[in-house]
Amino acid sequence: MLATFPITQRWLYIASGIFLAVAGISIWMEFYYALLFPLAVVFLWAAFFRLEELMLFIVFCVPFSINLEELELGGVGMYLPTEPLMVGVLLIAIFKLLSGKSIDKRIFTHPVSYVVYAYLVWIALTCITSEYPLVSLKFLLAKLWFIVPFYFLATHIFRDEKKMRWFQILYLISLFGVVIYTVTRHAGYGFDKTSAHWVMEPLFKDHTSYGAVLAMFFPVLVGLLVVKRMHLLLRVFLYIGFMILVTGIIFSYTRAAWLSIIGAGCVLALMLLKISLRTIVASVVVVSAFLYIGWEDIQVGLEGNKQESSDRLEEHITSVSNVSSDASNLERLNRWYCAMEMFKERPVFGWGPGTYQFVYAPFQRAKDRTIISTNQGDGGNAHSEYLGPLSEQGVPGMVIMIVLVLTVCSLAFRLFYTLRDSQMKILVASVFLGLMTYFIHGTLNNYLDTDKASVPFWGFIAMLVAVDLFHSKRSVTT
């Protein structure tokens, strides 16, 4: 009887029968994971035949992803469902490259790509000298499944301008959902500062990472709102989303996020005034030198600020410079001191990528410890995207990170000053300012070991490179 059906329909019946049989046996043996097999087949098919759509689906899932550590499932540091999918995309990308599938070779020879190579190679080398090689190897693998899909492949995909817009919009749609979830929970506690630290769980691990991502997408959302070519309903939706995002930023109580948005606004002003990047960098170096020379006097002045972080926004902002009694600020200084001491012991290769939290405890001084200090290896990282690499990968690690930041800044300034297409210039400015919020935030925290920050971080860099390679010669539009 089966032979009377078309061959495609026959295979469908056979596959359905096999799945029902396997599902029945799995339920009987209480091995429920086997029920996910059809979903795995769908993702495998998408990886081979709809890779671009699969990557955009991952982008949509990122704000909703959950770390298994948050669920206390065996202490596995893996974000679901995103990181397993990224691993699959990484393997497919390697397979396609080895099989000769075409990816524009200019991507691999772009100046930003050379810095990325140095970044990955040095991480790989310091894995060999690491205090905990397995921890460092996991760190390296995570970097690969973030960078290969969302920098190299994404740059190729972003040849189509619409894909860049979809990347931004899909992430924002999910992020709006996260903010609604967080603000709703927060309202139940009267929007107090204490509950603001954890109401975003388990979607975000704390309010600082949550605030950092909201800040990254604030300039991007503004950029989308000023784009002319957009459907009216989408524009209305984004205006509503803007109010949601601003609400989330305010009630995140994340001082670093607020400062990073202000800093990005200052950078925009400098760009509009057509101040060269060289002048800006020189000014930053000079100011930093004066701060370093007069640090003792500055510290005495800062110690006069006794304002603790507070539920009142104006008091919470004032507490940013309190280094005399604010536990959060003091603990950050404690972590920075530990990073510097770790660097002094291993200045070239560091202690190994991803190992900071496992080795920093003995470097704490008794006078620097705070009520939130810990020796249990669960206190997190160095709270800096620059001092973290210094302690874990030595001077070359920090230098490469700084060079990456400067290279991206140089590219963005050049594009902004030379692009003729006004809409593309808006995209470049908004994406770069989103990155700038993270470059600034990175002096106080580091989250590039999470999918929440890494996907937009590398994705935004990929957009700048894609504009440089594929869209910089477009005709003038207004």
C-alpha cells in the first residue's frame, strides 16, 4: 500500500514511523532528550542550506539565552540555546572553508581581521602556558564560536544592507521583551536599588551586564529611528521600543552604562565637529598622563565623597566617584589591584585566558577587601576589558585589545568622514557609538565572555568592515 504514494510522501511516512518508535522507546526509558532529535535535524538542515537565516535566529535568541550555571545544572558554563547553535555554525563554517565555498577574500585581508588574528593567536599561545589549560582552552573555543560566525561570516552576510538592519531589529525585539520582563518584576519591589541587581535573572546574570547591553543598543535604536526608508508600523514599534529601552536603562541602576552613553554622546559631538581621531587619542593620552601623575591628590579628593549608591537617581550618580565607602567601587579597585599584581608576577604570558577568577584571591590585600570580596573563585573577573587581558595574557594581550579598539575607531571615523550615502553614514555612526559605549564600559567591567555582549560586539564590528568593503562606494542619498 505504501508503494502507491509518491516517493517524497513515502519517505515522510517512514521517517514519521521511525520517530514515533524512537519517541516511544525514549519515553519508556525516560530518556526525554531524544525527543529533541527532529529539532536538531531542522537546525542541521538550516546550517547547510539556510545559514544566514539560522544566524539571524541565533541573534534573536541571544537576549533570552540562559546560562546553565544560573540553573545550577552541574556548573556547566554554557548558554542555551545559543552557544550549541554557534558551535554548529562554527563547524559548518570550517567545513565550507575547507570545501572551497566562496567567502569574499577581502574580509580575510582587512586590517581589522589582522588584529583579530593576533587576538586569537595570542590567546591560543597563552593557553599553553596557562595555570589552568583546560579553562583557557574553553575560553579559546568560546572566542572562536563567537568570532567566526559573528565577525567573519557576518561580514560576508552583511554584503546585503538589509541583513544588517535585521540583525539590529531582531536583537532589539528580544531585548524589549527582556526589559518588559525585568521592569515588571522590578515594579513588584517598588523599583528599589537592591532588587535592581537581580530582577533580570536568569536572562542576565546581573544589572551591570544588563545595563551594558542596553547602552550598546541605545545609539543603534536612535539610528534606526532616523533612517528614512522604513515601514510606518515598524517605525511606530521602534518608538514604543525606545521608551521601553530608556525605562530599562534608567531602572537598571547601572552607573557605568549611564556614563558610557554620555561618553558616546561626547564622541558623536567630536565626530560632527570633524575632530580627527589622532587629536582625540593624543588628548586622551595627555589627560591620562596628568591623572596618573596627580593620582594621589585626586584620590584624596575622591575620598571626601561619602555618597553611597542609592534608590534616588541623583544620589546614585554622585556615588560613582565614592572610593571611600561604596562597596561596589571599592571591590572594583580591589580587582584592579589584583590584576596588576598578577601582571607583575607573569608580565609576558599572564596566568592564562579565563583564569582570573581562579587565581586572584591570594593577591587581595586585607585593607582592600570589602563585604562582597570572596576567596571561593566565584567572584567573577577583573572588571576591565583591558586589565583582564593584562593579568591573563600579559602585556601583549592588553596591547592587542587596545589596538583592536583603536583600529575599529580609525575605521569608523574614516567611514563617517568619507561616506557619501547619508543613510549608510547614520548606520556607521549608530553602530560605532554602540561599540563606543562598550569600549568605555570596558574600563569598568568585562562581558565578552558572554553571548549577550559578544554577539553585538563582533556583529557591530562586522558591520563596519562590511560597509568599508561592500557599501562605501554607494551613490549619494539624502
